[in-house]
Amino acid sequence: MNNIFDLAADCLFVESVDAKLATTDAACKLLHENQLKFCTHTKPKSIDLTVFPSQPSLVEPRSLPRRGLATEKGRAALLHSIAHIEFYAIHLAWDIIYRFRDQPEEFYRDWLKVAGEEALHFKMIRQRLHDFDIDYGEFAAHKGLWDIAVLTSDDLLARLALVPRTMEARGLDVTPGMIEKLKQVNDSTSVRVLERILRDEIGHVAIGSRWFRSICSAQGLNADETYISYVKALFNGKIRMPINFDLRKQAGFSETELQSLLALE
């Protein structure tokens, strides 16, 4: 029977995009068939050893050019940036499995489901890029999401607070606006892809919320206060606006958390 931690390593420590996708698809199939083991006596490798493809080239976020959506190149650039986020999100889901051992089996099942859906999103966006005769890797990108993963590699509560519940939750705030802009330029194909991604991402953030609150409860911590303390520590008391209250509530945010985030503006 296959071990989920070995499969995580097979994704995280190989360079090929297609190999990473194939491993993720195979693992999801094994999960569906109840052919996975969830225990191991080995220790995880350092997160610094994680392997990514040589392309795209990675730059500071402020170095990325701003393009409008009226042209195909502008829409392709937007889609490439989303593909990049989804590709790194595959790694984030696998890394939380790989790095944090001795969690309940349901924890690993949840995050493998997330990895599978992130891989599907990436493939959908990649196919749309092919419609523009572009493949993933042809535009520059940034690695902000992975920087947060490295920062939280030894603290599961911090990882849950700052990756699914902060960085990925940002997608719940901004994706509806992207969808509206794509509708304005009559790109219905891209709209359908982003609508699917948004629907799934609500569920992914909700998984992060559920496990964050569960672990806080087990440790006798106030979840709302603990979450805000992590956000303050990372963002120096500031957070980007706007916040989509409705979607974040669907994803497990409390009213107290949302009001506290507004106070950080």
C-alpha cells in the first residue's frame, strides 16, 4: 500500500511540472480507492530542498508589469499569474501533508483533496493559456506564497493562519472582481474557469479554518485572537483591502475575525 508521505515527496522533490501533476492525480485515485497509508517513521526533509521548475523566472511582485484585459496578451498575463498561484498551491497542500506528521488521518485526506483540486485548477488555466499559444512558465512570476510556507515550516498553527486563511483567502476577495472584468471583455471561457476555481477555493479556505479552530481548541487558545495575532506579526499591523465578508464567512471566518481585519486597514 502506498504511503501518503512518500507520494508527497514524489511531488515536492521533482522538477517536472507534468510529473508533479501525475503524482497528484495518482494519489487522489489511491485515496478514492482507500489504498493509502497515513503513518511513517521518517522525518521530513528541509523545506528549502523543495524543487520547482526553472521557469517561470521569479521576481519581486512590484517588478511584474501591469497589463489591461482588453488585449489577448493582457488576459494571458492575468491567467498566467493565476496558473502560477494554482501551481504553488499544489505544493502548499502537499507540504502541509508532508511536513506536519502525527495529525489525524482526516487531516491528510482533506489536504490531499485540496491538492487534487488545485492540480485541476492549474490544468484548466494551463489549457486556457494554450488557447493563447502560451504555456506556463513563459511570463515572469513571484513566489510570495512559498515565502510564507518557508516562514511557517515549523509551526502548523501559523501555516494554517497565514497560508489558507490569509494568502489564499485573498483570492476570495479579488477573484469576483477579476470575473467581472473578464465579463466586460466578453471572455466567457476564462470566466467559467475562474468561477469554478472560486467555488472550490471557498472550500479550501474552509478546510484551513476548520483545522485552525480545531487545533486552537485542543491547545486551549482563543481562535479569533490567535488568528489576528499571526496576521499582525506577519503584516506589521496592516492588511490589504477590500475584504469579501460574504465569501470569507462561507469559508469559516467569524464576524470577530473580519471586524478585527478591518481594524488593521
